[in-house]
Amino acid sequence: MTAQVAPEHPPIHKELLTAVRHSLVYGLGSIAAKAIGFLMIPFYTHYLSPADYGVLEILDLTVSMFGMFLNMGITTALLQAHAAAKTAREKHAAASTALVAVIATGLATVLLSVFAARPVSSMLLGPNVPSRYLLLSLSAFALNYISNLPGTYVRALEKSGWFATLEVSTLILALVLNIWFIAVLKLGLLGVLLSSALTAAVQAVVLIGWMLGQVGIAFSRSLLGQLIGYGMPLILSNLALFTLNFSDRYFLQHFRSLTVVGLYAVGYKFGFMVNYLLVLPFTSMWQARMYIVHQRPDHARIFGQVFVFYSVLLIFAALALAMFSPELIHLMVARNFSAAEPVIPIVAAAYAFCGISYCARTGSFVTGKTGVLAVLSVATAVLNLSLNWALIPREGMMGAAWATLVSFMALAAANYWFSQRVIRLPLGISRVSGAVALACGLGIVARWGIPARMDIAIPLKILLLLLFPVALWKAGMFSAAEMESLGALTGGLRNQVSEGGE
């Protein structure tokens, strides 16, 4: 009898390098999106009023909330099914079944929106806002919802370069259409919605055509049932996350006005940069990669190192945004939007905890224990709604920002607690807590201990920001094994960059 040979796995730093490489490529699209977004902020604030921003924000949030139910967790379930399938035929069958399902439900949504737009728009935004705004918003959403499934399949194949190229191309098209409709044709908010719908239509055609060429057309009711069965518990979780992210706008609309919603939305966009540049790229990579890592015998060590490195990066990014928020607002937005600045540091911190929360729940996903995550997320959403109700009538935008931060902190703690119950992983939570405390101290000094003059403030803030990694290193934040992995990871990235330039 011959002994079975355990499969060989690459060293830890190779696994980390793979994760970072895919995250960086996924992040390329987000970075391009935000770079274009930043360049366009003066343009938008010139042509759109705060009230226009408020209408746009309510529309986006309403269709996104509808999408939580429509999706049924199929995209996340597809990643799991693709990783679990043993043969290419099984992988194609799962992908094709999911694609047929989302095309059918997406087209049904477009048809329904034609009949429902007018009464829903009147109820949501009042009779003075044209119902065609909601119709265009729903149509763009349905097309993006369909496109998301092929995009998920691209991630399952780990074709991060292809994904980023498509995303950047889509952004360029959206940018051109926005400038044409808003600046040239003077369509205002209608121009924003038209450009979104047309861009979504082009993206849907390209992605659907590509995926059909990859997997063909097939449909299995039993496979669809399995996908929905895995993804259904995540609907409550996703709806709860939507509540954490966006319910405050409805409270601001009710207790204040659409103008306040617009101001808050502009400040929120800056703080949301942490989500776009770090959380979403990491999640796009990690949703597929964590199952592969879990098959390794040393998965606990890798999960721990990923958690520490990623958490410190999130904290550093949030600290940078918090420090430089006055300068960003001064340089980037019209004067009538300057009141949005104070919410940026709090929202940035909230999304650092959001990212930590996603990483902390890895154990729940790799063990298939997703049901309790929904319960924890719903409990946190109830907390968020309660805080919004209590704080927004008195504190307005700042109350909304603080409610978001406290809620994401609670969610991160809850996800960590449950994941540790289902599988014990050495994530280094005490060290991450120390990094949070250090960042809070430096942020307080930057906000109230540095003069407001930009020529003095910017150099001092840069020095203060650089003190963060230096202090962590001097305090022994990273273990010897983590320092070894970090050195190997840095060297690997440097080699890949130099090879790419040859």
C-alpha cells in the first residue's frame, strides 16, 4: 500500500503575494473610479445643487435596497459553488444556471419599473420630482444587477486583470457621457441618470456575451435551489449592511431636508474612499481566495497574518483621510458644500471597522456557518436604526456619522466573536486594538493641535501620519514571523514591478 502524499502548498508569503496582487488589480478599477470621481467633484458641485445630490442619493439607495432581495445571495453562492465543484462541467453548470436566473429576474424588474415608477416616485420623493428619474434609476440598476453575475464569475476564475480593464473602460464611458449630458446638453440630474443607464446597458451586453461564450446556456432547478439555499441567509445580512451604510439618509430626509442629505452625501463620499479603495477590492479577492487558503494545513497562520496586515492598512488609510479632510474639502468642492467636512473622519473610521468586520468573519464563511451572521447583522442594523432615530433629530449629519461608526464597531466585534466560536483563529485582535488607539491619538492631535494654515498644516500632518507605522514598528506590533512574511511580500512585489517594467 502506498502512502498518500499531501499536496504541496506554496510558502505563506507566496499566498500573501497572490492575495495582494489580486487585491491590487481589483483595486485598480476602484482607484480609477475614485480618481475620476475626485476630479469630477468640482464639476458636479458646479452643475448640481445639494438638493439634486439629495434626490440622487435617495434614488441610489432605494434601488440598492430592492436589489438586496432580488439578488437572493446568488453571487456569493456562485463563488462557493465554483470553488466546491470538482469538474469544469459542474462549474459551468452552476455559472450558467445563475446567469439564466439573474437575466430573467433583471428583465422582469425593468418591466415592473415601467408600471411602478410613477406611484413609487411620488411616495418616495414627492410629486414635484419627475417619475422618469426613478424609472431610469431602476433600469440602470437592473442592468448592473445582471452584469454583476458575469463579474462574479470573472472573480471566481481570478481573472483580476480582465476585470479591472473592463471596469476602467466602463468608467471612461460613464465619464464621457456625464460630461456630454451635463455640461454640453445641460440636462443636470437627468444627465447623470441617463449616462448611468446607457453605461450599464453597454456593460451588460459585453459581459453577458462573454459569459455565454464561456459556459453556454443551461439551467438546473436543483442547482438553482442549492445556490439560493446557500445565499438566502445572506439576504438578511446584506439588508442589515445596507441599513448600516445608508439608512441615515432617509432619517436626514425626514428630520431635515434633501439639501442636508446632499451635503451629507458629499462628505460621505470622501469617507467612503476607504471602502472603495481597500474594502471592496479586498472583499472581491477574499471571497474566492479564502476557500483556497482554508485547504492549506497552515491556514490559521495565514488568516492571522492577513487580518493583522489588512487591519493596519485600513486604520492607516482612515487616519490619512481624517487628517487631511479639511484640505480635501477646501480644494475639491464648491463652497456651498463645505459644511460636509466634519463627517469625513468619522465615516472613514466607520469603513475601517467595516473592512475589519469582513475579514473577521472569515471563519464563518469557510465553515459554512452563514446563518448566524444574518442574525448578528440584523441586531446591528436595529442598533443603527435606534441610534439614527436618537441622534439625527438633535445632531443632524454628525449624529448620522456617529451612528454609522458605532454600528460598524459593534458589527466587527460581533463577527469576530462568532467566527472565533466556530473556528479558533489567532487573528491578533489585541494588537489591532492597539493600532486603533494609536490612530485615535494621532487624529486628535492633527485636528486640534495643528494650525489651520495649509502651508503649515500639510507638512506637519504628513510627519504625524508617518509616525503611525514607525510607532507600530517600534512597539513590536508585528511578530517575527509576520516581519519575515512582510519582508518577503515586499520583495516579491518589488520583483513583479521590476519584471513588469522590463
